Amino acid sequence: THEHLSALAHTIQQAQHIAVLSGAGMSTESGIPDFRSANGLFTRDRSFADVVNIDYFYADPAGFWAAFKEIFKLKLAGNYEPNGGHRFLAELEQGGKRVSVLTQNIDGLHHKAGSSEVLELHGTLVKATCLQCGTPHDLDYLQQHDVPQCRQCDEILKPDVVLYGEAVPLVEPAFELAVQADLMLVLGSSLEVGPVNLIPREARRAGVTCALINLEPTHLDYVFELLVHDRIGATCDKLRALGALD
Ligand code: NAD
């Protein structure tokens, strides 16, 4: 692993354009549980994937909102702070590189850390747009109403997160950025959720160097030339010490 770490530090240092794909493991060091932990969470006898599901939203919007609020406490963006991993990416950008952050997270922490190019592939927790008339509503409004309804037309709002069963609207630009980059860096994702999990293999096919930092091995580890199975925060500190930001 040390060999991979030095090689990764060198590759980052040399890269002009880095495409990052981040997952829930990016934010565990900020205190937000990842999917595996959240998966243990049962609300009204429904699993995480059953709740965060477009069919359930349409079948029972009130039940959906109760369970959704319970899972996410609807205040992630306000109460949590970016960690060293988020800051490392912002620092790479400050150092003059282009860093395209493709994130599966809905917590807004990449923006908060100062990254300027962030594609929130699974949407964001902090807004809800009316499906009927398009009126946007902010987090305060969502927190104030148990079952938030549009202030213009009374339609029950759907949060601006991509639910299971919905298309991922930004997936094509994400693939395009990944194949244009000279390094694809995956941080904290089990790579279980499609179609986003197909992005690294596509980048590799296009000749982009692919690296992964994840605590546990994933079923797609074979795609990556550079692998570090460790925490993101500690690894970013080591990469810094090895000159990745020079
Ligand atoms: P996942 O939970 O399936 O996988 C997270 C991976 O990160 C795991 O393999 C774990 O070993 C690793 N990990 C955990 N902490 C780590 C650390 N400190 N350093 C390095 N690796 C670490 O997450 P996923 O692949 O993003 O898929 C989960 C889905 O659930 C996504 O679609 C996402 O939208 C959603 N989700 C989002 C959040 C969030 O916004 N923070 C939280 C939970 C779930």
C-alpha cells in the first residue's frame, strides 16, 4: 500500500484535471453515517431503500416524509462540517488544478469546503422543488412543515434528492468529465449504486488513470491501478506529506 500511496501522491501532483467520485464514506469523518449503517435503520418496518423510493413517495407521500425526515433528520447541511478529505480537494483546486467533484452525497459538504465544481449526482437534501409548478422551497420551509406542500399550488413536495427508481439526471455530464480528466479518484464509495458506479470503468477504458481510497475492498477494485484501503482523512494527510499538493 505504501508503494501505491507514493505513486498516488505523484499522480495527483502531476495531474491537471482530476475527476473525483465521492460516496457516503467521504462524510463519515464528519459524523454522517454511510449507507451500510443507515441500512440498519428501519422506519415503520421499511428499510432505507424502501423508504427512499419514488414508488413509496407516490403511494404514500405523508408516510414518505415522516420516514425521510426520521432518516435524515432534515438538517444535515446546517449541522455538519466538512472534514480533512473535503478540504484536501478544495486545496487541490486552490493550487491551480481543475477538480471536478462528482458526488453521490446529498449533504452539501463539498460546496461548504470550498470546491467550486460539484455535480450532486443524487441531488441535495436542502431543497425541494414542486413537481407541479416548479416553485423552489428551502430547508427552513421543509423543517417547518411535517408534510411540506407547495406554497403556490398545495402539491406535496418531493425533496430534490434522486430516489431509488428515478433517473440520475446528471449522469451524462459526469461520464463526460470522467473520460476527459487525467486522473479519476474514487473516495469512500462501495460502488454498489448504479449507474454512477460504472463511471470509473468508463474512465479506465478511455485511458484515464484510476485510483480508489476506501476503507473496505469493493467488488470493482480490479478497475483501479492505484488502491488504498484506509480512511480518507488519514490518507489525505499522508498524501500531503508525500507532496501531492506541491
Ligand atoms: P456506501 O455506504 O455504500 O459505501 C461507503 C463506503 O465508504 C464503504 O465501502 C465504506 O467502507 C467506506 N468508508 C466509510 N468511511 C470511510 C472513511 N472514513 N474513509 C474511507 N472509506 C470509508 O456509500 P455510497 O457508495 O455512497 O452509496 C450510498 C448511497 O446512499 C448513495 O447513493 C448516497 O446518495 C446515499 N447516502 C448519502 C449520504 C450523504 O450524503 N453523506 C449518506 C448515506 C447515504
